[in-house]
Amino acid sequence: MWMTMTYLTNVWKLDYTRAAGILNLWGGLVQILPIGLAHLADAFMGNFCVLLFSTVSYSVGLGLLAMSTPPVLAKHTGTCTAYRPECIGHEQKLLFYVGLALLAVGMGGHFTTLGGFAAEQMEEGVDEDEEEANIAEKISIFLSVFAMVSIPIAGIIAIPYIKPWSVRYGIAAIFTLVSLLVFLTGICSYKYVGPRGSPLTTTLRVFLASTSKIFYSIPKDKSQLHEKPNLPEDEQLTHTRGFRCLDKAAIIIPNQELEQQQKNRWRLCGVTEIEETKIVLRMIPMWLTFIICGVVSSIGNTYFLEQANHMNRKVGKLKVPLPVLLWFYDQGKQRFAKLYFAVANSMGESGARRYAPPVGIAMAMVFSVLCCITAAKVEARRLGVVNSHGLVDKPDDRIPMSIFWLLPQFVLLGALDGIYENSIECFMVDQAPPSMVRYLGILTGGVFGTGVIGSVLSVYVVGKISEKGGKPNWFQSTLNKSRLDNYYWVLAGLSAINLVAYVVVAISYAYRESRSEDMEASEDDETDDDSFDDNARCCCCC
């Protein structure tokens, strides 16, 4: 899928901006769909059903992509078999777009339910022979790691020698089909766990319950607010003063039996449920700063790859395959992720450790600025080579500039994604209540995916602004006629502004103690003062 940009530009002959838009819409959906699929699994279907559905969707999606290539359906559609745009009919395009949609559902479902389903299978503990169980677990982990490392490496080596796109997509489809069949072989031995309830439902209940009691007054004694019965103390959250109107969801209506009110979960919520909703609302300003990171991350497998597609890939007599750039990106991602964990662990068990994730996010944003600046300078040099060799009107000619000029920006992009993903995960573990850690991580990914989709809008807006005053649009039909370097400078400026906005939000955020410090945590800065009286008649004020 990382190579699909070259398929759309080389075979379909799409403009590089349109091809990038298709892939960015798809990539954003891959990160947004887990929100709905997680809710579907927890509220209605359970992890197994969603995982089975997504695995089937995954297999069918890749199969349709293989079928959408010109040679496969040529006899049935009456088109030619060559990899040219005139050989791609409406049927092939329909199969391609439907395949992308099904593949997005499949990937989103795997991200959402695979870990939860695996955890459900281990809830009963180890077998009677604990030693044998541990050995079997170690073997399975070794085989999994071996497959995760060896298969991508084999793919990087094999892809340059596999020319037909029908075979490229077909091999991937066969792998997913085999994995589906292997998964189904254990269907009789799996432990099935039904839906356990979704925190998104809880959040909706809090809003509806607080709205339904908009004309009720919050009691001065906050201990009179309702709390879920039989909730363990270690799972209870302390009442805070922020978003006080939501506290109305926990008001016990006088002159009505408490048991009767508790049965209507959409009219009465507990203090802990309200506090969990407040945590989500407090994170919204921080989430908004992640959108630009998504915009920057989206240029890696689109514009960066399109630049590399027409550059000199030879080292002596050896032709370097494009997926090698993906390997450097992955190496940058892994190395900088390890560096982040090393710095975070060096903080020890002190109170400063809770600030490691937000500092990591800020460093990721710094790398986004550096990545865009580097990409702008390299693209300016590439355009200089294009002009000096008279290649402006020869978009298919190879540019005499080494592909390795792009390595710094791929490594910096890997640093952005590696530090960002891991620091966000640690931030969620530290700051979110246990019941919402998974969902807040998924929501963060959804915001990041919104940025990936937003890159399509950013290209359109920047292009329209650039052509004001009769000037040529920065995004032309070919890369050689465009000014992609100017677009990278715009992203660098937006990333810098976004970094400043994030620092302001991060400084004002009220941090909870790190999970490893829960026993030593002091009172939250926002802990409620019982003398405070608020009876505002709204359901969303701060």
C-alpha cells in the first residue's frame, strides 16, 4: 500500500495532487474508523465478531485491489491488458475504490480489536503446567517477532522484481486470506466475551442527563451527588470544579425513590462517570494541536514518494528500490522512539516523570518543523536540477539527482511519528482513567487522521491562495512545474505556530500523577472546594 502512490501516477496517470488526495483520504479513514468500530465492539458485538468481520473485509479489500488492475478483468470488460490509463475502465475503478474502503475497515478493525481479543483469551490464566505454558508463549512471541521482521524485509527485496501490480496486490491478498483461514481454525477453542459497555455511551449519558436537569441546582455539599454503587475506591475519581454544569447529571431528584432513579441510567450518572467525561473535554484543546502533525505525516507516502519516483536510484550498477526509503523511515521511527523511552526512564520515579509525555509530544512537533524545512530545501535543489537540465516539460525523464537526498526528511518524518505515537500512548496511560485509556488513544488517532484528511484541504487552500494576483498555482499537473518547496515552507510555518499553541495548552493543562506514582500523588489542583456554589443553567460551560 505504501507504493500505491506510484501506481496511481504511473499507471492511472493521475495528477500527483489527486493521487495524494485519494491516499490521504484513505489513510485518514484508517485512523478515524477505529472510533466507531471500538464502540461497535464494546457496546454491541464484542471483539471477536468485529475482528472476524474486519479480517474478512481486509481479505476482500485486497482481493478487489488485485482484481482492479487491468489484466485481471480485461476479457470480461473488453479493455486492454496493459498498465495504461486507457486500459482501466469504470469497473476497475469501482473495484479499486470499494477495495480501498473495505481495506480501511479491515485495518481499523484490527487496530481496535486484535489486542483486546488476545487479552480475552488470556484472562483465565495459565494452564496447569505453568512451565510448559510459558515456553509455548515464548515460542509464539518469537515466531510473531520473526514474521514481523522477516516478511517486510522480504517484501522490500521482492517488490522491485515483481513488476505486475496484479501480482503485488495479489500476493498481499493471498497472505490475508491465509491468515483468515488460520484464524478460523481456532474458532471452536476461542473464549467468547460479549460486549461490556462503551465509555462513549457513558459520555453521551452524562451530556443527556445534565441537559435534562438544566433547571436543577447543584447542592453545596458535593457529597450529596450520586456515585455508582459498589464502585471500588481505587476506581473512583475525585470531584473537580471544571465543567461544573455536567455535575447536574449526578443530582438526585428529591421526592423520588433513589432505586427508581438509578434504573434510568440516562437520567442519573455517577460522579466518576462525570469526571471521566470532563477529562475528555479537557483534552480537546490539546487534541486540536495534533491535526497539523497529521497534515505533515501525510506527505511521507505521497509527495515524498512522488519526488523519489523520478530521481536517480542507481548506486553504481545497482538500482535502489523505492521501499528502501520506507526502511529508513522505520529505522528513524524505532530509534527515536527508543531515545524517547530512554529520556523518560531517566527521570526515575520523581514527580517530573509525568511531564515526559507532553515534552515528548513537543519534541515530535519540533521534528515536524525540521522535516518540512529539510524537505523544502531538498525540493528547491531538485527544482534547480530540473531547470538546469531542461526537464521542466519532461516529467517522465529521470532527474540526475540521487534519491538519497531524500533520506534526511524520511528519517525526520520517522522521528516525528515514532516520538509522537509513543509519547501519546504514555500520556494516555498517565492522564486517562483506566476505563478510558483505550478510547482516548483511539480518539487521538482519529484527530491525527483528521489531519491526514485535512492535508487534502490544505493543498487546495494553499493552491488557491498562491494563484492570487494572476500568479501560477503552486500545484501544477506535474511535479517539475509545481512549487512543492513553497508548500513545505507553509507547512513548516504552520508547524511552528502549532508548536507554540501546543506549549501554551500543555502548560495550562492540569496533569494527574503518573500511574507509577499514584500512591504518592498529592491532591489534584482542581479538587473541589465544598464552599463553592455554582448553579449555572447550562450543560457545557467551563
